[in-house]
Amino acid sequence: MAPSVPTVTLHDDIAMPQIGLGVYQVPLEETAETVHHALEAGYRSIDTASLYRNERGVGDAIAASGIPREELFVTTKVWNTDQGYDQTLAAFERSLSELQLDYVDLYLIHWPAPARGLYVDTWRALLSLKAAGSVRAVGVSNFLPEHLDRLIEEEGVVPAINQVELHPRLQQPELRGGHVERGIVTEAWSPLAKGGLMDDPVIQKVAARVERTPAQVILRWHLQLGTVVIPKSSNPARIRENLDILSFELREADMDAIRTLDRGSRVGAHPSEVA
């Protein structure tokens, strides 16, 4: 029996699973099998992007799964070079074709790419897709507070979600607090800091106490923060392990200990530098 994954509520009362599978850097030829293993394990949320060049594999796995479409939550993203109103609409149609779907559940602007000056026009395109019913929810990724405020000021619509780099060494409390104030859900990419926290003594001590792996402890920390988390793996055992975080809880003392690990250290690029 598949585990009952908790959900968070986006705008318009849309329920999104709090744990999903990320497929960044999963080769196209491995994507369908990877997603198959995830769906079999109980995942119902899959996060891809046009940049990843594996949307076709995601679509193949969904088509072969036999799972009713309404039980799945599919996210994809528009890449920087496709920003702009008309360009975004065209990019979305390509993504929809690759995914072999009639709609996607969440469509994101992958990066603000402020040097291009097109993210507001791109946001307008996302809003038109939502109005047309091609997308259930729209949001952004890697946006800083000034980018979020500009979208809200110019279009009057708050993004449902902001997907950002977030892990114990980059906890971003100010950004997360701003999300709460604006009514935006926080979603974490690279939630395990590319594996860089597995040997941390604090994480290992908590893992020993709860008799779980360091990765499970970190993913449980994310859940208890209230963030959506999309760990990436193509290993079937690890895919199952990453979902097996619902049967234990961290104590407040554990959360406090992990809070001390924040260094403001990124494993990815800073949003203002990506064009």
C-alpha cells in the first residue's frame, strides 16, 4: 500500500504533495524507469523542466502507469531563453507535447533572469495559461523578494510557490518568512545539498537517535518546516528511502540543533547571477 503523503494547499485550494521526485540531471533514457520506480513507491508528484530535456521520459512513465491523471501532480518550468509573453506560450506547448498531457498542475518561471528584463511578461503568459485551464497553478523558482514584489505590484497576482535552494546550510529564514507574509508556499530544490551534509556530526547524531539515515533526517526537517521537498534520485532503493520519512518526527531540540548549521552556503548559483 502506498504511503499517505501529506499535502500543502496552494491558491484556489489546490492540494500539492509535500514530497515529490525531482528529475534534474536524470538522463532522458533513464527518466521513464526512474519515474516508474517513484510512482510504484507511492510518489504522486514529479518535478521536471524544459531545461532538463527529460519531459518526454516523465510523460512516458505517466502514460504507462495506469494511475488516474487527477491523482498525479506534475510540475515543469519555462527556461530563461524562452522568457517573454509569446515565447513562453510556445515553450509551454512544447512542454505539454513532450509530457503528453492535457494540462500541467504547476508551471514555474525557472529563474528571474533579471538581466533579460522579461520575467513580468513571462508571468503574464503564465497567468493566461492558468486562465485558459492549461495550468492549475502558477509560480516561480529562484525569485528574490524584489522579484516577487514586482510581479505582485504589476499584475496583482501572488505566485503560488517559490522553488528555491534550501537545505540546512542555506536555510533562508528571511525569504521563507516573506513567503509566509505573501501567502507563497516554499519549495526546496537540492534539499540534501547534493549530499554534502551526510557526514555532518549534528545530522549524524540526530540520525542515530531516530534510527534513520542522515538523508531521511534532513528530509524530515524540511517537512516539519512546512516546505515542499523534491529530492532527486534514480536509485530505486533511495527513492523508496526518501519517501519513508512519515513514520517518525524530529524533536524541537533536533530542529534547534539543525538550525545552527545555517552558513548561507549555496551549492547552486545565486539568482541575481543567472541570465
